[in-house]
Amino acid sequence: MDMQELVKKHIKFTSQGDFIRSVKTLKARYNLSDSEAEAFANSNEMEHIKLMKSKFTSKKSSAKRQGIKFGFKDFEEFYYWYEAQGDRCYYCDTEFALLKKVFAKELLDSKKFNSTPHIERKDSNAGYSVDNCVLTCSLCNNAKSDMMNAENFKNYFGKAIGKFVADLYSDVITNK
């Protein structure tokens, strides 16, 4: 079984319950040899599935605590939605990799925010769902809040925030 097929099967399996990484379980579940099960258990793909499962569980719990509807039907739907979002902020179009470099160079310093993409509800009055959620940078997510709709924020502030991050990284401006 190739890695891509194995990943798809494991996402589906993980969607039905807990994240499992045990070589013994993987071997039995997917009819793998010892070496195949070991390789999959220690793969980057498995680490990514684990990270996504953690994001899913955390967001679902947070939504429940806050009384916000969580409309992703399961981990599988969430996983493929997240993967389809790409590697840029929905609002300012900044690559998350660039934002990571900006934070690493300490050009932006925050006790609360970092370069990790945020799962943002475009309409803060609606729940978390495929149609209402996007990935954003911490700057846009924090700035947008619930004061304006997604399209107005994107059109009027998104480009400016993207330019700010790019200029900061290129040493055109400073933030100290």
C-alpha cells in the first residue's frame, strides 16, 4: 500500500475515534509488514495527522465551552477542509512561512500570538463549518474581531496588513 493511500485510510479511521499510532495496531488494521507499520508510525505524514487531530479536538472543545456550533461533521471533513485552505492568510494573503520567519526574527513580539494559522469564522455569529471558516494569520484574526464582515476586512485592511508584514520582513520598516 502506498503512503498516500495509507494516509487516506488512517484519516478515515482516525475520524471514527482516537488518534492511534501503535505499530501493532497499524500493522493489524492495514495489513502491513513490521517495517511498513514502523515507517508509517514514524512518518511526517503521521505527525501531520496527529497535529490535525489535535487542532480538531481543541477547536471542537473550545467551541463547546463557548456555546458555538461546531459544524464540521467529523475529523475527516475537518482535515480535508484544512488542507484545502492553502498556505496563505485568507485576508492579507501573507504566506504562513513568511510569518513564521517574521516571528523567528522577533520583528513581531507578542505574548499572545505567534505564526500559527488561526481557524477564523468569517461570520462571528455563525458556527465553525466548511463554509464559514478560513485560515488566517494572527494579525488579521486579532484585527478583524467581530466588528466587520469578512469581505470588508479583506478589501480594506487585508492588503495593508500583508504589506506591513512584507515590509517588516524586508527591513523597509521596523516595529520596535
